[in-house]
Amino acid sequence: MLIVIKSLIFGAFVAGGFLLGGRYGYDLWGAGAGLLLGLVALSSDRIFQNVKLGRFIGAFVGLLFGLLFSKLVLIPLKPVVANKFNTLSFALNALFGYGGLLVGARRGKNLTMSGILRLFKGQAMESDLKLLDTSVIIDGRIADVCETGFIEGTFIIPQFILQELQHVADSSDPLRRARGRRGLDILHKIQKMSNITVKISEEDFPHIKEVDAKLVALAKMIDAKVLTNDYNLNKVAELQGVTVLNINELANSLKPVVLPGESMRVFILKEGKEHNQGVAYLDDGTMVVVENGRRFIGKNINVTVTSVLQTTAGRMIFSRPKDEHDREELKLQRG
């Protein structure tokens, strides 16, 4: 049926072009123009399928403002360039119209359907929206980050996230129950902060079962960022074009930079995996592997960093006891 309709539309364009061109003695040229316009009309559905509504509206508004600005520029120039006014008018309309179209399309790319509806209802567009998932709420570090003032804006807590948090808090497992109650306490703490606005969203997606998938769908709908420390959610959201703020990545980026040759004092806590190794931890949780450090278990010693390894799980520092490292360096200097 769709093929028949498209064929009729295409035929109407060709016939209309042929008849219109025939009035002026250019029937073949008219048919050719109708053929071209018909092809453009038939392919327009594919073109518009790949164009976001926000980008299209932004481009349209930008084009209008560009043409309006061109008219304002032409008003004082009309008496000066009366002979070439039409040429100048065409050039300026093309320049400012095309420029406005490009700027509008770029600015409107993040305009969503919900945002457009809010504009038509007279509601202000909210920006800097952040969606919190269950893991980042239970983790609790988000409250500490908010207190420092590095993160501000509007936090959106979906109703389905609250339900999942409540389910965890009501668990028969004491550990899960404690984690759920901690998450609820963290939410209350964030609500009291002056630089953060917390809103509960009633939006739900009954056809989507998984909570993470619902969270990504809601983020796309309201053009929000997702705050999480879930690695899998992070990857899924990024694949769908949703901006993710990962607390674990933030924590790793804030760990102090240690270079080979630097010295530090550490407490050897336990034995390492390899022979004669000792393991210590910095205050931020970074593991420090000390070669020949097994004999110092339970003691504080000075070590010298030999190398630093960055992994997906975090940073590992390899070192040797400072006295031992200094002796090796002295031997090398003496030859």
C-alpha cells in the first residue's frame, strides 16, 4: 500500500511539472524538474528520520532569526546601494540565513520532546539535571562531593529508584538492609543541602523491566546526566549517548600522582602474592606492593617508588625499602 501511495505522489510531481512547463513551452524541462522534486519528496522521510526534532526546530528558528537580522542590516544600506540592492539583499539573506540555520541546528540538538512540551506549556527549561541510580545513593560519597560544592544543580530521583531502595532497606539480609537504610539517610542529607535541589520523578516505563534500562530511557527523555558508580550502567548509557558522571572515575582521578624515585612512609599490612613481598595501603586505598617487604609486616617503613601501574580497578604502586633502594643506587654510581 505504501509503495502505491509513493508511486502516485511521484507520478503527480512528474505530471504537474510536465503540465506547468508545457504552458511556457518547456514541457520536458518541467517534467524533469517534477521528476527531481518527486525524488526529493520520496527521500525526505528517510532524511527526517535521522534528524532529531530538537535539531530541526533549532535550525528553523535560527533560519528565521538569520533572515530577520539580514533585513535589519539592509534597512540603512538601501539608500546607499540602491543600484545593487537586490544583489546585496540576496547575498546577505543567504549568508545570515545559512549561518542562523547552522547555529540553530547546533544549539537545538539537545532539545527533547519533553523540553519542547514544557516550552509550549510556558514552563521554564531546566538545565544541569542529574539522575541518581541506586548504587551511587547507597555508596554515599555523592553527599560528600555535594558538600564541597563541586556538584550542584537539580537531582532527579525516579520513583522506580526509590522503590528499589525501599526494597533493599526491607531485605531480610542484615547487610542489605543496612545498605538500603544508609541510602535513604544519604538522600535525606542531600535534600537538606542549599546548593542541591532534589525532585522526585513519577515517570515510569512499564514496557521496560530492568531498572538500569529505565534510568537510561528517562535520562534520554529529559536530557539529564546519570550519576553512578556502576561500571555496566556506565557503558550502556554511553553507548546510547547519555552523559555519565562516575564517582569511581572521579575518585581515581583525584588520587595523588606518585612518580618513580619518590619516597613515602607506609605501614606493611600483609604478605604479597609473590615471594617476599609486603603489601601496604595509602589513605585513599591505593595498594602499595613492597619488594622484599615481607619481613616488615606490622611495621612502618620508608619506601622508594619503582613503578606505577594504572589498571581498570585503580592504581597500584610498586616499591622497595628505601635503605635497600639507596644501596642499589650507590652501587650503580660507583660502577
